[in-house]
Amino acid sequence: MAKLDPIVSEFASTQDAEAYDAWFRAEVEASLSDLSPGIPHDQVMAELHAIIAAKA
């Protein structure tokens, strides 16, 4: 297991980097395959503003 330089990579080893890459690619593929309707930007922003206002 090769160790990676922290300046070059955020992962401790090539095995960690490859595992993350495989996980990330699977997440992207699942998202692209999801046929459920998206949430409009304005709705998301309104919900977030309500959450922020409630915490203030």
C-alpha cells in the first residue's frame, strides 16, 4: 500500500484514493439514473431561508 504525500493528495494511500473514487463514481451514477423529479432552486432557497430565520 503506497503512502501518498499530503501535499499531493488528501488520502493516506492509493488504496484509500481508489476506494473513494469507486464510491464517488457509484454515487454519481446513482444520481444520474434517478428519475424522480428535482426540487426547484427557488423552493430549496425558501426552505433554507426559513431554517436560517428559525435559528436566528
